[in-house]
Amino acid sequence: MDRSEHLNGFTFEQPGVYRIRVLGELDQEWSGRLGGMSITVQKKEGRTPITFLDGPLRDQAELMGTLSSLYEFHMAILSVECLSKD
């Protein structure tokens, strides 16, 4: 198998639409630093807020950059989901 190939024809170089969930609350102003992803915060009484980041990313490198930024913000990453490939 070629290094760039993955199951279902997905490759590291192609764009995809992702949903990333993190524990805690991120302000909308961070969208630009996070690949332009939309930011939605879910708050439930008595629980720590969960932030959802949704949107397209150019490739796996941009995904890793976004995850690295979240790490720098000390955000606990709960999940990363590829919703579709472009």
C-alpha cells in the first residue's frame, strides 16, 4: 500500500470536513488560528463546557496544526471525526 493511501480511498493530501470536540470553552476569536473552523460551545448545568470545532481542512497537515494549537491552548481533545472527504 502506498504511504498516502488509507482505507476507503482517503489520502493524507486531500481535504476533508472535520468535527473536533474539546473539553472547555473556546471563544469565537480563535477560529482564525484554528483553520477557520466554526466554534460552538455546549454548556450543561453542573458540567464543564464542550467546544465543537466544525469545518473543512485542506489536508492532514492542517489538521495536525489545528490539533497542535489546541494542545498549546491546554485544551483536552475528546474526539476527532472526519465527517466527509472532499
